[in-house]
Amino acid sequence: MGKGCGNMQIHIVQPGQSIFGIAQAYSTTVDDIVEANEVPDPNNLVVGQSLVIPIIGSFYWVRSGDSLFSIGQRFGVPAQQLAQINQIAIDAPLAVGTRLYIPQRPKTSLEVNAYVEPIGGQVSGTLESAARSRAPYLTYLAPFSYQLNRDGTLQAPPLDAFAEIAEANNAGLMMVVTNLEEGAFSDELGAALLGNEAAQNTLLNEIIRISREVGYRDIHFDFEFLRTEDKEPYNAFLRKAADRLHQEGLLISTALAPKTRADQPGQWYEAHDYRTHGEIVDFVVLMTYEWGYSGGPPMAVSPIGPVREVVEYALSEMPANKIMLGQNLYGYDWTLPYVPGGKYAAALSPRRAVELAFERNVPIQYDETSQAPFFEYVDDEGAEHVVWYEDARSIQAKFDLIKELGLRGISYWKLGLPFPENWALLTDQFEIRKF
């Protein structure tokens, strides 16, 4: 019925359940559930939908074969304590279906980054309000992005109120520098910078000038699709950048493509040297998403198995306290059958995914292997679709991985896609570090 996780609880909607009945089962109120999940319409529940239940501690319903000892092990609570809290004898047999209260566990400390990407040269009202509402949960707010010119100068993104929002919430502004040119990552642009000492000096002078002016705390290099032969020049540039930026009291970080071994072939991977970045920079963001992507076959965007493999490889090259797990705040809607080079999947927010399942009157399913929700529906033209997205369960699987492996934090791509359950669970389980 419910899955305990830290303090809040995740509930999966069953056939015939109402929000009122769910509130009663957990001794909470309809209003509290609606608020925590920012539910647009409490009557529009979907079978298989996950809700976070805002209670201190959590409830667990006894299953066949359970003992206080096995339940205690699962939740990290001594059996003796469970017996006392629930006022039962430690050796009493447990009846299946008995509701046990699991006490609150201490919070883990972590850093949280979120990228925010203005589209079309302006910050929309929706994007600004997303930044305002989520900045209390952030260590870093990262406007995307400052685009590199070949001479080392930069084109700034529209910033509007981002600096003021970050400051008001004790979040550090992260300056994201990219080798984007005409909307795509450019290996030529990367090579032009990495082969030119003068352009590098111009770039570092520009970064320091802008960071003083705007108030950046971290300088984040997201150089992607670099040529294989630019691995060492990129490392050398980062060494030089780290020296200059550290003298200014600035942090330096990089974004890394999701590798599982040092010599992984392919242009997204070869110039990203995990071990050397781990030695040079203050932290890295692993781009652990896009297994399921708009042009690819339908699957979970960040399936837990592949995500874990990347993190475990990263841990073999650098300490855990330098690793931020990348996490998508979106899903995709694929039209079937999937044809390579055919119709691209449409991106959608987790909230929109649930609304779509409600509109199409289809249940939400959950893939245990990838730890991700999905559903299938037929559109008005009779075409079949499959949607993979994120929910409370899939994000909990990532939070558990972060805790288990002692990672520095989590980095979200990107704000403006409503996923209320994520923020409720995040603040419930973690002490978010602030500037």
C-alpha cells in the first residue's frame, strides 16, 4: 500500500481509492496531500499514480513473513524501538495488515543544483516563477548558458531576476560556460579555444569580470562533443582555469558525459577524463540521463541500473564528495511504432504525464528493473503512444543511491517542468547546504 522512504511516505493509488480515503489511511488530511503534491484536481487520481504523504515518520503495513527484526532492518530502526513505539511485545506474532509506525530518520546533508534555461532570448514569467518557488531547495542556481565565441569572449544568457532570486535564498549562482554554436555543441569551437592561448586568457579574464559583476560563486564548464585529441588540451585548460578561479575565491566544476569506463568510445565521451577532472575541479555533474531520448527508442530517461554503473565508474576515479548526480525533471511521449530517424518524442513534465494518463483513462505502470513509471495510450488519430517519465518512486530510487554511495548532491535539468513530489521528498530527506 505505502512505501516508507525517510520521513514522508510514497503511496501508489489503487483502483477505487479517493484522496479522502488515502488521507484517512495515513491519519493525515486531504489538504495536506493536495498541498504536498500540488494536485490540480483532487478528484482526478490515476490508478498507479504515486503521491507523497506528508507525515512525520511513515506507516508500514505488515506483510506475510515479516518480523519486527526484518522490518527494522529494512528501515534502519532497531526492532526494540519499533516494539516500544507501536506498543507491542517484541516477540508477539505480527498479523498481516497490521499498521506499524516507523519513526523519522535523521536527514543527510547534500548540495542541490538546478539549471534554468531561458528560451528565445528571454526569461518567461513561468520560468522566473519556477526559479522563485524552487530556489529555497537549491545550493546553486545555474542559468544556461554563457556561449563561447571563437576569440574567448562570451554571449550572456538573459538573467532578469536570477541573481536577486539566488541571493534572497542563499543559493550560489553558477556560471555555465558552453561550446554551443548555432544551437549545437561544436567540436570546432572547442578546438579553436583549446588550441589558442590568447583566447583562453581572454575567456578567463571575461569570466572573472562577469563573476564579480553578477556575483557568481561557481564557474561550470559544460564543453561537450569535443574531439578525441582535445582531451589533454581540455585537461590543461581546466588546470589553468582552476588556478585563476581559485585565486579569485571561485569554485570550478564541469559537466561530464555518462561514461562507464575510461576508454569509452564515441565523441561525447573521449575528451572527458574523469580522473583528471576529479583531481582538478571542486565537483563534477554527471549527466546521468537521456538513455531514453527524443530521437531514440522508448525507454526510461534515467534507468537506475545504467545510472548506478556510471556513478560506480566515477567513484573508481574520484571521491564521492566531488560527484553530483544528474537528474532529469522531464519525460518523453513516443509515438509507436518507433522508427529510427522518424518522429521525435515530445518532452513533457511529470505533472503533465499524470494529467495525460487521466485524460486517456489509462493506468500508470511501473517498471521495477529501470525503476521508472510509464503508460500506454491511443491518441485521437488512433496512433499508439508510450510515455516514460519520473515520479516519487523513481526519484526515491535516485535519492537512495545518493545516500548509499555518499555523493555530494544532485543536479537537475531543468527548472520549469512541474514535479512537486520531487521537491517534497528532497526537503523531507535532506538537509540542503546553502551559501
